[in-house]
Amino acid sequence: MAEYDVVVIGAGHNGLVNANYLAKSGLKVICVEKNQNIGGGCSTEEVTLPGFKHNLHSTFHGWLPMGPVYKDLNLENYVNYVYPPANHVSLFDNNRSLVVYRSMDLVCKQIEQFSKKDAVTYRRIFKSYKEFIDTVFVPWFFSPPVNQSDLIATLEKSPEGMELYQWMMSTPMNIYNELFESDELKNHLMARVLILGMPHDYYGSGLIAIFAIIKVINPICVGGSRNLAEGLARLLKEQGGEVINNTPVEKIIVKDGAAVGVKTAGGKEIMAKKAVVSNIEPKQTMLGMVGPDKLDEWYVSKVNAFKPDAHAIFGVHYALNDAPKYTHAEKNPDVNMGFSQDIFGNKIEDFTDFFADVRRGIPPRKPAFQCCAPTVHDPTQAPPGKHTAFIWQPVPYNLRGKGPEGWADIAEEYADYLQSIWQEYAPNISGSNILGRFVHDPLKAMEYNNNFIGGGFNAGDMSPDQMGNLRPIVNWAQYRTPIKNLYMCGCSNHPGGSVSGSPGYCAAGIIHDDLGIKRWWKGLV
Ligand SMILES: Cc1cc2nc3c(=O)[nH]c(=O)nc-3n(C[C@H](O)[C@H](O)[C@H](O)COP(=O)(O)OP(=O)(O)OC[C@H]3O[C@@H](n4cnc5c(N)ncnc54)[C@H](O)[C@@H]3O)c2cc1C
């Protein structure tokens, strides 16, 4: 029987980050992954043609370099990133576009096309709140959740903080309506908020609206997103740890109220002397692998009440002969050089209309998707001279009257529909330029990675009642569980979804404290 200090279930990037922090303290760690390939939401698969590397989930890793993980683990030695010259590009009718460059002056010039007043306000918000985002929000994001009252107390110290507090209680849409007059800018920003995983109308999630103005970087992992996971796995092995693939964990072995190991689907037991850490969301971890019989009724009811994401993602991946060429580039050639091109309509109503369809369980009838061709910035993701591209359309997971299974019947047809709209903006997405296509509907996404409940970004809705010290379970938001020595480290925990490494990092700190081991890293607060 194999025995380790710590068994980590799942080799998503958070599981691997967690394993690395523990291994660096001298613990003997193994990471056990269900799939053939590690990475979870950092996946790269050749799903169309050989040599075309498609990132089925994350593509931009903007959070990772903001936090401590990248530096602490010296990840620059294990993974490379490229930074596109322009970030998001919003495409509107009549070949009008808004390109978010990396320079604030250039961004403001772009906004001036739609409203001079909005450009002034945009710059003011950036200047007024950048320091707050850097000194309060980023450390909050990369630390275990604090009491909500502590965060509010920080905001209450200044008039600017009080204004932020008011916005924090509000919705992204209310804030953009208050600050800006041009529908184009509002649409552009709301698309960004949605792409960060939040709907436009959640009260209590307003800070993300300010964040979307201030933090706009989109590094792309060279060779594909899975290279981040592969780099973390390499580092873990150098530190004496192990990673095994193709090994689904079925049970967490509990003895006298404490986790002591795991049992795999193949019947193998892997024992853990000090801790078991799960990278998987709470329903599967606590009800599936532990079992409700080992938990009290209150906790079981709370886990059952944990909500999946508000929307799923419908991805269509392409192998292309040539990169998408947008008609909008006739007016501004930089349109083709953006990290992504967002087609979310022209008016604020377009945005709310499409989301209303999502909530009704209908695949949106109006276009509202993000397009991206990673190979424009990282040619290594396709054979020489060729390209990969994808579109992401937010959709309902449960189709009205049919449930998620309904996607099997309509996925290809819906992909054709989206493609026809994309062609209006990029006419070369057609004919012989398309070498291959793969439709990653929400059902397939869940089959690939069962952690993404509801087919979304975050393995659990990012509504305010599931954020901060309420995520994933009220009174159990510190990565611990009611089972002694069992922890959770995935994005169902604070601060939520995205490739940040934060949940894995924060959980590692808590585990060090519980085991009485001094942390080898400094931390942000
Ligand atoms: C379509 C899509 C696009 C996204 N785009 C971005 C983006 O561009 N930028 C960004 O920052 N974020 C993005 N995200 C979000 C991001 O990918 C996730 O939030 C993040 O990858 C979650 O990491 P994790 O380590 O917490 O979990 P995961 O990556 O989900 O890792 C969980 C791992 O556990 C494994 N596992 C599951 N069950 C078992 C079991 N029983 N036994 C063993 N192993 C198991 C899974 O196979 C998986 O490898 C996107 C998400 C989606 C769905």
C-alpha cells in the first residue's frame, strides 16, 4: 500500500500549486488525476487535426502574474507567457471598434470615438482606484477570506472608499450606467465582466466592474495552457513529489472522523499520513467521495445548496489555414492584433436580451460571444503558418424542457449559427480556410472536466452569497472541512474561478498552520 504525507485529488493548476507549496516544506506529496492529461481548466488538446493545439478552457492567465504564486515558485523557469500588444477589442456595427491597448492614453483615444466625457471618466476611475485595487483588492484575492466587516471597515476609512463600498453593493450594470453615457463602452465593459465570470446584474458584485477598468492584461501560455500544469508538475517532481494520471479517485478513506487516504476507481488505496486535499468542488468531494453518512445534516444541506455557475460556456474551436481577418481592420488594423474580439451587440439592451435567453434556458438568439486566435500571438500552438481560433458563447447549461442532454441534438447546428454571425465580421471564417472544427458544448465540457459543475468557469456560481467568507460553505470557508485533515483547494473556494493559483496557495497556508509547519514564503498581508 502506497503511503504519502499528503494526497492531492486532481491535477488542476490549483491542486498542483497546493502540492508544490507543501512539497517545498519537505512533505511527501502525490497528486492523483482522473484524466489522461493533467491541467483540468488548463487544458490543451489536439481535438481537430494533429499539431493544432486547442485550449478547451482557459486561454488568458491574467491573474497568475498578479499574485505571489508565480514569483514564489519561480515559474518563469517552467512556463513562458506572451503578452498581446492589444487586449480586448469590441466590434460594433458599421465597422466601428474599441481596441483596449496596453497604454491608457491610447485606450482613452479609442473611447473618445464614442464619448469624450466617457474617456475623461474612464481615466479618472483608473487613476483614483488603481492604488486601492493594487493594495486592497489584490491582497484580498490572494489571501484566505477575511470577515466581510474587515473589508468594509477598510473602505469606510476614506470618502473614495465609501464610494467604492456603495459600488460594491451594487451591480456592474448600475455602475456603468452611472459612470458612462456611451452604450458601446458600457457593452464593452459588461462583456469583460461576463468573461470574468459574473453576470451584469448581481447586486453585491460591483467591485468587479471597477476591476475590469483597471486590470486588463491577457498573457497567453506559450505552447498552450496545459504547459502551465506541465511546468507545475515538473517542479513538483523536482521537489520529490509525484503526479499520476488516468486515476479517478472514488472514495476518501475516513477513520475516526479523519481523512487518512483515498481509494481509486481501480480499487487501489493511497494513504495520507497528514492530509488529503481535494481540487474538486464540494458536492463531489464531500457527498460523493466522503459520503453524507459521515457528515451532519446541516453541512449536507449546505453542500446540496451550493449553486453551479450562472451560465455555461459553448466553445467552437477551429483549425484554420489563415487567422481571422476582420472587416473592422480596414479602419484600424490593430483590430486583428487584439487578444480577443468581442461581439456583444451595440446597445446595452443587446446585452440584457442575450442574457435573458440564457436565464430562460434558450441558446441566445442574438450574438454575444468572444473570439480569439491564440496563434496570432503564439505561433507554436499550430503547425507552421497555420492557426487555431475559438469562439465562446455564454449559454444555459440546462436547455428548457431538455436539460443538458439536449445539447447533443443541437450543438452542431448552434455552432453553424454562431459561425454564420462570426463570418459577418470575419469573412474568411469560411470554405477552405476552415481545416477542422470541434464543438465543445456544455455537456462535453462536463464530461471532460466534471469539476466545472453547470459547464461554467468557476465550479460554483460567483454570486455574492457564494463569495469571500461564504465560499463554498458558510462557516467552512477556510479550505477546511468537517472531516479532520481533509481540505479543499480548488476554485469552488475563495477567491473563485480563474487561473490565479490563489485557492491552492491559500489552502497550502492553512494546511501549514494546522500541521504546525512554518510557511517558507512571505505572503501578501
Ligand atoms: C470554457 C472555459 C474558459 C475559461 N477561460 C479562462 C481564462 O481564459 N482565464 C482564466 O483565468 N480562467 C478561465 N477559466 C476558468 C479556469 O479555467 C478555472 O477556474 C480553473 O482552471 C480552475 O482550476 P482548478 O485547479 O481549481 O480546477 P480544475 O482545473 O477544474 O482541476 C480539477 C482537476 O481535478 C480532476 N478531477 C476531477 N474529478 C476527479 C477525481 N474523481 N479524481 C481525480 N481527479 C479528478 C479534473 O480532471 C481536473 O484536472 C475558464 C473556464 C472555462 C470552463
